[in-house]
Amino acid sequence: MSNRILIVGGGLTGLALAAGLRHRGLDPVVVEQAPAITEAGWGIGLSDPHITALDRLGITDRENWARFRPDRHLMFDGGTGLLDSIRYETAMLFSRTDLQQSLYEPIADLVRTGVRPTALTDLGDTVDVEFDDGMQESFDAVIGADGINSWTRRHVLGGPDATYTGVAIVRFHLPNTDPTLKTTALSLDTNGVLGYFLMDGGRKYHGIVMLPGEEDNRRELCAAELASLFPQVTGPLAGFKNLMRTNPVSYYTNIYQAVVDEWTRNRIALMGDAAHAMSPILAQGTGVGLQDAALLAELLTTPDLPVPIALASYERLRKPAAQAMQRKSYEAGLRIGRKSAPTELFPEFVTHDRPA
Ligand SMILES: Cc1cc2nc3c(=O)[nH]c(=O)nc-3n(C[C@H](O)[C@H](O)[C@H](O)COP(=O)(O)OP(=O)(O)OC[C@H]3O[C@@H](n4cnc5c(N)ncnc54)[C@H](O)[C@@H]3O)c2cc1C
């Protein structure tokens, strides 16, 4: 069991680890480069194993969270208009803000905002850390939860830079006035993805459009123009597409991914997007990070388990499952962005059958 733990990054997974450690009697230090932990917005889909991870982290007071679980999730083949699959085991869509606040509030006193590490030196029995506010401290373990462009990964573990996945995503919210609508839907083909989830008890659509192509492709299009890229959609997507013509405010993001070989070295480890940033097409990134946090909190508070053994065990237990999910997300992304997908991530999927 370790005493002094530094978490670099106060995103969802860093906050989750801090909450989980406090739940188990340990107070880590969290440094977050942003001047404040700000409202996160948007929706976050969590599958059942991810909700179990919240229980393991002690985040059980979820009664007041706005949520919605659809009765079915329809996956259409955008080329033919036919249904490809129907999922009955659906993810619960939460408000990202509720999740972030529930993770942050119990540990707010542990978070130092506006601070970054500038150097980490692993001395074997401790890690010396220098910060950009001039402080210098020693820790038993340092966990890099610093996101897709992780400083810890690139500067300490020598890990790879993130790679563009060949797909960008646009998100927007719309009101849903049909209380009988319980089904969510997605249409997917090589032109892209049009889909929606439901949140806030079903009163709000969380819409997405995924666009294959180069970075920033079609960034200039508004929601109404994006709707016209999908002339074929049927079923509940047809009504949703019409609503898009009201032109809600939309947010455009290029999607990156990082496949990381080395997650831990002695007393330093990576978690969340720093370790396994993946395409959001399967809506798994945060959930997989919550599973990392739950296991790390358990291992770092296990009596008589030395930190290097705890961290190496964490990598051994979590990496195969997390990388399998990355691979699955990448493969799903290839259905829309095969031409623009980078070959270096999972070459086995792309080198065969790659159109000229
Ligand atoms: C469009 C989109 C939709 C998504 N939808 C879903 C979904 O429905 N379900 C799901 O499970 N996942 C989803 N994801 C994935 C999810 O957003 C990420 O996996 C998750 O937010 C990663 O959390 P994190 O804490 O690891 O990283 P981040 O949220 O990136 O947090 C990292 C934190 O570290 C801080 N930081 C960075 N560098 C430093 C430094 N040097 N020093 C100090 N602090 C630092 C940053 O400021 C940031 O606060 C989606 C992702 C995208 C892009």
C-alpha cells in the first residue's frame, strides 16, 4: 500500500481515481493544468460494466443524475437503408456534467488547478516531481491521467503521439417532444454516420454526425447542411433529420487515437485516454477509463502490495481488455473511414482490401 500518490490530470478518469482512493482511505494529490474544473457538458454513455466500476469507486449516489436508457438501439446500414443490428443491451446516457460533479465534489480539496509537472525522476523507491509553480515533492506513485496528448506518456514513458483516425465528429443537442420515443438509432456507411442518443429522461436528443476524410473535412457545414448528406435515412432517424433543419449550435472535433505499448514503468503509470484513447464510435472511452480507475484504486490500497507490483499488475490486468476495445472501436470506424484511416494503428485491418 502506498501513501503519497500524484495524479496528473483532473479529467473524468483522474477525478475518478482520486475519488476511488479517498473512498478507500487514501488522499492523493491531483494536478490539473486548467485554471478550474469547468462544466463538461454533453452526454456520456456508460455500459453496465462501467456503471459497476462507479460502484467500486464509491460513486453510488446517482439518484439525481439525469439519465436515459433506451429500449433498443437500431443500427442501420446507410447504403441500403436496412437494419444491420438491434441492440437490446443498451448503454445508459448520463449528463457528463453530473458525472464530473459527482467525481469532483468529494475530492475538490485534493485538486490543485493551474499546475503542471515539469519533471519526473523515478529514484526507485520514490518519484521526485517538479511543478511549474516552483514546488518540488516526492511521491510513492505517479499516475498520468493527462488525456490523449499525455505529457506523462510522451515525456516520461517515451510513448507515441496521438494519430488522427480519419474521422471527425459533430455533436449537437435538440429537444425531443415525443414522450413515446424510447429507441435510439444510428445509420452508418462510407459517407459517414448520422445518429442520435436520448438524454435527460428522453427529453433531449444528443445528435452526432461522423465525417470520414482529412482533418477538418466539412468543418464549415452547419447542422442543416449536414442533414442533407444523409438522404436515405428511415425510421426514427427520418424525423430526427428533419429536426436538424432547425440548425442547432454544433461542435466539431477531429478524432485521434493512441495505441500505447508501455503503460507502466516502476512507479509511474498511465490511465484513461493517456493509455488508450479510442474512437468514440462505440462510446466506450470514459467507461474503460473508469474501469482503470477502479482497479488502480483497489490495487494501490491493497495491504502489503508494493507499488511497482500493483502498477505492473494493473497493466497486466487492464491492457488486454482496453486494447481489445480500442481495436473494436477502430474496426467500427473503418466502416466509415477506411480510405482515410491511418495504417500504422492496426495495420492488419487496413492493408487488405484498402481502396486505391
Ligand atoms: C466526441 C466524443 C464523444 C465521446 N463519447 C463518449 C461516450 O459516450 N462514452 C464514453 O465512455 N466515452 C466517450 N468519449 C471518450 C471520453 O470523452 C474520453 O475517453 C474521456 O474523457 C477521457 O478521460 P481522461 O480523464 O482520460 O482524459 P481527459 O478528459 O482528456 O482529461 C485529461 C485532463 O488532464 C489535463 N492535463 C493534460 N495535460 C496535463 C498536464 N501536463 N498537467 C496537468 N494536467 C494536464 C487536461 O487539462 C484534462 O483536464 C467521447 C470522446 C469524444 C471525443
